[in-house]
Amino acid sequence: MLNQTIVDKVYLACGSTDLRKSIDGLAVIVKEYFDLDPFSNCLFVFCNKNRDKLKILQWEHNGFWLYYRRLEKGKFQWPVADNNAAVSIDQRQLRWLLD
């Protein structure tokens, strides 16, 4: 379960992300590609090429949380974009995505 702190926004990284990246690699994507602050009160959600794994990056107080979800069956409904953009969704939409 995600940390229960209040989150300002949720961003999905459109397209696929190499999920071998750890916290530092994902934070670089947030800062360099999306021009967003990885230390903000937001969730940043990344999906792999097969759309069966997610990583969620979250900053809290003095450190990062990195959540990982793998589906045994099925695929996540995931936005595709040519320019590796980030799209903002609300927390209810994130819950639908995870369920």
C-alpha cells in the first residue's frame, strides 16, 4: 500500500521505461525528461515495455520510497506517447490503474 501522506499530483511516464533503473535513475528521468522536481510531493509512475510491471517513485521527508508492482496475469492500461511525456492523473485514476 502506498504511503498515506497527501499527494499533490500523480504523473505517469508515457510509453515504456527500463525498470532496471533504481531510485537515482528514475529521479533523473523525472528531472531531465519531464522537467519536474523528484523531491516534490508527487508520485511518479513508470511502466515496463510489456506493461506488466510498475515502479512508483515518491519523496517523503528525507528519503525516497520506491514501490514495485508485478502482475501475474494481464496488463496495465498505459498511455503511449512518442515524446516520453508525463501525464497527470488524479489519485482515483491511479487506484483504478493499480486495481
